[in-house]
Amino acid sequence: MKEIEKAIRGEVLTKEEIVTLLSITDKNEMEELFAAARQVREKTFGKKIFMYGFVYFSTWCRNNCNFCYYRKSNNIERYRKDPKEVVELAVRLAESGVHLLDLTMGEDPTYHKENFASVLKIAEDIKKETGLPVMLSPGVISDELIDSFAELGVEWFALYQETHNREIFKNLRINQDYDERMHAKLYAKEKGILIEEGLLAGIGENYEDIAESILEMKKIGASQVRVMSFIPQKGSPMESVHTPGRELELKIIALLRLVHPKALIPASLDVDGIEGLQCRIDSGSNVVTSIIPPLTGLAGVAQNSMDVDEGGRTVQEVSAILREMGMEPATALDYRTYIDQLFAENGK
Ligand code: SF4
């Protein structure tokens, strides 16, 4: 297809071209799309795949996003891990061989009340104890707090819009401000932190909306871009909305790769567990996210328990699958070298 050839040449696809490729249903054309994504990935990353450890340390949240299991109104069991335990878990993950620690929390009112003192301490201790880069997903926070995390040397700030269609955003993220969320991300980038942006597939968007998201992520300079399929959550207002067929997510991964050749693109174990790893890597992802140590009582986000306690979401398991696929688990040094390059490109 001429759009695919254009992307392989390194030219940025237009919105119309992205929509054309998202519309593919023919199996051969789809395979052509995925093969192109792999080719583009290989040019920058060779066969290397990065792995992120996931520590979801507070499931309390002040918000009521319609798609989320952990929304405030959902009557569920919640936890807020003790800071010491969070650091211990992170050390365990680091020892298991992950390349980054993804520190995630809901917008926990307790952290907001204490101006994130314990989260700052957690991030500081984890950086000191593990020496690994850290990604922070705290939700929307003030510029002053972003300054504090930048001073600590936090490498990544993850905050997902989930859609760049303001109408859909309003229905998903109830009583939240699109611009405020976007501002936090852009401010973090201005302060020299790498940013991750994300979209959710299957929430009532059309191909034009998806294409706009892919291009918007480029415009804001996100260094990591992710898509996840919507998973209906028990007790949420979207409980009866069906999860989309996975072809959509895989096509979006491939298009993210074609439009963002050098980006880190997650294959999240959070959607379909370890079973879903290979197809996402085959579509152009180069980071395995949501690696969780077993038997720790920690949850995932979209699938709060899938494969966690069975030990399926570990570096060992992931590395074995990657090797079988002819891919190579990267090293922590590979990862550090790559993000240093990203910092240099961002002028920091
Ligand atoms: S998506 Fe995040 S901000 Fe929204 S309710 Fe869930 S945990 Fe809270």
C-alpha cells in the first residue's frame, strides 16, 4: 500500500492516510502493516525490547472516570501501600531485571492533602535504592509538585488523555478539565521530564478521532505513546460496553510505530495478560509494561488480577517468550542509553 511505503520512507502520514490504514480489514494488508511497523522499529531498536516494572501503590481516587474500576463511587476493596513496602517491592522488581519502575496511583486524596510528601519520599528512595529510572503516574498535579519531581530527577511523567476528542473526554473523565490535564503534561515536558501520552480504544471513538490522537501525541512531543483496549469494569457506568476486538489495538500500535518511529510503545500485559504479549510485539511495540511481582497483593489497572499471582507477569516469563520470538530482552544499560538520547534530543 502506498501509505505504508510512505511511512517506511520516514515521511509523516496525514490524518487521511492514517484513517485509510486503520480501515484495513484484509488479512494480507494487515500483515503488510504489521511488517512495516516491525521494520521501522528494527531500524532504531534492533531486536531489543525493554521491560517496565509496575507498582500500583494506591487504588484510592478522588475522580469518577466512567471506564475505571477504581473510580471513587465504586464500592470496592482498596489499598494504599505503606511507603516502606512500596520501596521494597520496587527493589524486588529491580532485582528481577526490569529497566524502569512505573510508580502508579489513583488521584488519592490522602496524597493531595499531604502535598505528596510520601510520594516524593517514595520516588527519592526508589531512585536511590535501585538506581533505575522512574516513571510517575500521579494524575493531575500542580506545577509546583511537578517542579519537585523534576528536581528529584524523575525521568518520566505519564498522564493519559485517553482521547483527544473533547466531547468523548467529557463523558469519560467526569468533571475533569481537558486543558488542565494537558497542561500538566506539557509543563512536565517543559521541565525536562519525558512524557507518556495514551489513548483508550473502544470508547465510542471513530477512526478520525484515533488518527487525531496519534498526530496530537506527535505534536506534544510524547516520547512514549500507548494504546490499550477498553475493558468493561464491574460496577462502573461502562460495565456493559463491550471490549473491542483486538485487531483495532494492534492496528493502532502499528500506526503509532509508523508515525512515531523512535517512540517507546508499550505492549501492556494489563489487557490480555501474558497471552497478549506476542501479538503486540509483532505489531511494533518495544516495551513490555505492567510486569508485577507475584503474591504481593498488587493490582493491575485494566485487569486488576490477570496473571499476577500466577507469576505470569514476570521478567523471566516475558524474556522466555521474547527469545522464542527471536527478540532480545534489553539490558538496563541499553535502556539508560536510550533515554539519555531522548533527553539530549529534548535539549536536556
Ligand atoms: S482512571 Fe485514574 S483518575 Fe480516573 S478514576 Fe481511575 S484511577 Fe481515578
